[in-house]
Amino acid sequence: MTKSERALIVMQILEAHYPKTPVPLDHCDHFSLLVAVLLSAQCTDERVNKVTPELFRLANNPKDMGAQTPEKIYSIIKPCGLGPQKSKAIHSLSHILCDSFDGKVPDDIQALEKLPGVGHKTASVVISQGFGQPAFPVDTHIHRLAQRWGLTKGKNVKETEKDLKKIFPKQSWNKLHLQIIFWGREFCQAQKCHGIRCEICKATFPKRSRAFSHKKP
């Protein structure tokens, strides 16, 4: 089976299971999405969604957020983990948005990546889910699934992102990113499927009988 054939199988199964792909992080605008995605690093979406209502009651725009102290922000976002770094990043990027972008989140991925605490993956999520621009955010979970399904031999998330962009149609990237996340959480967990149990793993590698060995990013 070729990589293109496996990619088609993956798309068909994911579309059948997840025809609609709501954004997992609660938000109301580009700023709240940016902050929520930043908070989601090494944290579950569920926990972020429990924390952000209080945070956005305190400040729901860059000007008001920048007026808070990092310590005040930290007192709210502490359950998300990495609180000291994230609170300083949220405080700093709020000032930058006000000073350099008229209080608005830029719709340019390179500009986003220059903001404190915003890496390539976070910027890609904001660009795709917030602005609807084609992007394929890849984290360690998508990297793991892409390996299991024979879609990449990438040694890290950067290489995997390039491979996925090559084999999937550009217009499908934004939806596929979410579909893959949903599938991984529901059917292809790291310590349950092992690359041999879920429908996609069995369809892409029907003869695989041993647990798949991943290349860690």
C-alpha cells in the first residue's frame, strides 16, 4: 500500500466519524483563542476551558490584560501548568499587540511566531482555527499517529508537518488537524492502541501484528 493510498483511507475514515470539527478550546475572538492555545501547551483542553472564563472576566482584550500583573494572571492560570512562563508571555504579548498591532492579533504566522510564548504550532492553530488560513499544526500526538499510519518517517514534528502537507489536499488541512486529534483521543491512544487496534491502524497496516515502535520527536 502506498502512502497516498493510506492517506485516502485515513481521510475517508476520519470524515465518516467527524464530519463536523468544532474548535475544542472555548473562545470568542482571536485574542481569546491565542491565549487559550498558549495555555494549552502541555495541558488538556478541558482544563484550559475551566480556567479561561475567570481569566477573561478579568481581562478579555490586550489592553486590559496588559494592565494586569503577571502575578495576577498566574494566580488564575496556575492549574494549566508552566504558569510563571505562560503568565509572563500573556502579559508581554498583550503589550506588544497594543503597541505594534493596534490591539489586534495579526493574521500572519511569522508575526505570531515572534510573540512571547507563541511557537510555530501555536501560531499555526491560531491561523487555521481563528483566521481560516490553511495550516497543519502538528504536535507530538499528531506526530505519533502519522507514524503509526505510515504517513511520515519524520524524526520530529517539523518533518512530519512537511510530509502531511505534501500528501493531503491543502483545503483539507484545517479540518484534518482537528479530526486527527479527535481520533487520537477517542480511538488511538498512546498506551491502548499501540498501532494495531483502532480502525485506521488496522486499515493502513492490516498485517501488522506487533506494537508499533515510534520515533520520538
